[in-house]
Amino acid sequence: MNDIAAPYVLAAGQERSHPGTTPRIKAGAADTGGAMTAVEGVLGAWAPGPPLHVHDAEDECIYVVEGRLLVQIGEELHQLGAGSFAWLPRGTPHTFANAGPSPVRMFGVTVPGGIEEFFAAQSAYLASVHGPPDPAELARLAAGRGSVLGPPISASRAPAYPPAMAQRP
């Protein structure tokens, strides 16, 4: 895949492809010649994110735009406020959860592109289930991209927010 889309602009709340997918796709493999996928994600207050997982072939980064995000990288927990960044190279177990009483907005990039196909399949599955998702089905959907290693983390495990960060504008 070597084609690159013509320049484009998206308004707030718009996605480039895969309407209704969580997270919103801002640029996908079809736009970037396969180079990357860029997404915007929102988690509600105290909401868990994905199960603990690892990517086999993609590197990922997350930039927190607004709110507080608890990120587990390997065995370590990190609390990220607005303006914070996490680098998650392939092979690194990770997950995240909203660590606050208001929504958290984040921007993420995955290299190389193509993970949007997984996000679309996972979003369709999650929209079809009532109650907790089947871990075996989530693992099946992730096959070829990585592995599900454990459950999501709970925001109730969030450490006290560092006072110095809480006072930052």
C-alpha cells in the first residue's frame, strides 16, 4: 500500500473512515499509505479501557488531551494528566482506564497503520453484546494483531493524583 490521500481536514467529532468505530479514526492505513493509524478516543468517568494486551507488530503512542488516564505498562501504573504522553512499543503489555470523574480525551497513533480494521470489528462485536464481552471472542478478534493477556484495569486502583500535577493549568 503506497497510495496517500490528498490533504484533508476533519471538524471536531468527525472521523475519516469506519463511522461509529471506537476510537474515532482520524487517519487510517488507506490515507497514509499504510504508514500509520491516528485515532481520537474518549473514555467516560472512571471507565475501564481495553483488556491488558500486547501488539505483535504495531508501536503505539497515546497523548492525553483532557482528563486523567491511568496507564499500565508492563507491571507499572502511571497516571497521565492533560499534555502527558506514553510510548508503547510492540511487545509491551499495556492497558488504560479513566482515572477521574470527568471524561478523558486522548489522541493515539499506531505504526504501521491498519489497526482500524480491528477497531471496527471489535466495535461491531461490543455493540452486539449485552453485559460483559466474552474474553475468548475478544482474543479471537485480536488474533494476528497481538494477544489479550488479562482483564482491563479498574480506575478505582488509581493512585492519589500528585498535587503538583493537579495544580497545573
